[in-house]
Amino acid sequence: MLKIYVKNLPKFFNRKEFNEIVNFAYKEFFKHKKLKSTYTIFFIFDNLEKNTKGLFSWYDSSYRPKEFEIHITNSYVSKYHCCKTIFHELVHVKQCIKGDMKFYFHNPEKIKWKKTIINTNKIDYKKLPWEKEAFALENQLIQKWQREKKWHVKTNSKKKNKT
């Protein structure tokens, strides 16, 4: 079971659609596994540091958390890009629930990824294995969401006139 709480939802979403997006990802991640626990995710749309689109954290247990907080920048004007960030951060929730990613409360720069302890200070952000997975899955999820919901995105590209 999944409980979803939202603060400062952007105007381009309604609550029903937002819940559908979150539940879609959750079902994709766990379609072959019945989860016995209840998981809670708090989404907060607010001002984040420049170039930060989303942040993920846990509340209860650093080893196998069941309560998560996701901050998403409120500077998005595009539903598409906002959804990609939501999917990206939800991948991190999946990684924790499945036990792929575990945190060390007293050693926050170290994260256990599957069976390897990784010092996050020594590896570039985009080369971290959990980030590689999150970037790949966010793209897969947004494409599947668009196909299933027949959700078309308007692009800002301008057509050039041929003369």
C-alpha cells in the first residue's frame, strides 16, 4: 500500500492526475512483487538550489525505510519535465524498498549499493550506479506513461519556413 501526501502541488497538475502518476510508477516497479508493508511518500514542491530538480530522503530507518520525502523544484513550467523528475526520485524510493540502496546514518557520504559500499564524495553524481539507473528508468517511465495515457507533450521547437 502507498500513502501519498503533497504540499504546494503545481497548478498544471490536479491531485487525481498526480496520484495516478505516482501510482503508475509504483505499480511498474512492483508489478511482480506483492509488498506487505505500507509506504508513505511526502512530496513537497518548493524552491531548491540552482540546478537542483529534485531531492530524495528517508524518515524512519536508514537501513530499510518506509517513509520518504521528495522535494521537487517549483520552478518547472512543463508538466513533462516535472514528471520526469518525479519518476527519477521515485526510482530512489524503489531502490530503498527493494534493498538495493542502504544508507549509513553516521556515515552519510557512504551508501551501500547492492553489495558494494560507495563513497559518494569520490564519484561524479551522474556516474553513481543508483543515479544511472534512475536516469534510465525515468526515461522509460515517461515514455510508457505517454503511450498508455496518450499524453502528448507540446515542444518549444519552432518550425523554420522553407523559402
